[in-house]
Amino acid sequence: MPLNVYLSGEIHTDWRDQIMAGAQGLDVRFNSPVTDHAASDDCGVAILGAEQNKYWHDHKGAMVNAIRTRKGIAEADVVVVRFGDQYKQWNAAFDAGYAAALGKSLIILHGPDHAHALKEVDAAALAVAEDPAQVVQILRYVLTGALPS
């Protein structure tokens, strides 16, 4: 039973790499948003033309990025959303809500400091993990039935 897993959220650490490395040997296909911050911010104006107003600059980028995000979440069996320690991650919260609205199996990943702030997001998830290794263990269990040793 292969799993399509969409890795959404924080882009400033290697959490995605940790999950993909830990899941080697499992029948998992990973997808994610564009994680090059500059490319993600500027894709709309790079493709569709410059904007003088920063609002429209950001709006064009958000719309172009949404094409990839919507497809990735829609095709996913499991959506993992990581909330990091820095920045206000409204896009991650939006992706979690979108995945929940689509009935996707949702795993939220964040440290204990975010537990209160993310309580509503966590309540929509099927699991709340504190580190990438726990996400890998969940994927391994789902695919093989094996518990961590």
C-alpha cells in the first residue's frame, strides 16, 4: 500500500530531509511546496510580470504557488505540516486547514512551545509529533504495522 505524503510548512530547517531519509525502504512518495524561499516569493512576478505594489507582487506568487500546493495536498494520502520556531506560519496553518477540510490524514509537527497556540490545528490532526523521527515511525507503522524497536 504506497503512501503519497505531502510535506508542508516551515522551510528553514532540514526536517523534510530527515523524514525522507528515515523513510527510505518504505513505499512512500514525497511531495512538497517549493522550498527555495526567494523563488517561492518571486515566482509570480518572474513568470507573469513585475508589480510595483508589494501586495500584488505577493498575491501573484501566492496564486502560482497555490497551484502546486492544491495539487500536492489533493493527491496526498497523508499531509505533514511542520510549524517551526521562527516566523508566523500562516501558510502552514492554512495548508493544515485545507487538508483537514479535504478529509486528509493529517500529522502536525511542532515543538512543545507551540502546543497552546496550535491547539485547534492539533485537534484536527490524527497525530501530533514533536520531531521528524516520530513522523517516520508513524509512516512505518501505517505501512508495515511495525512498532519502534
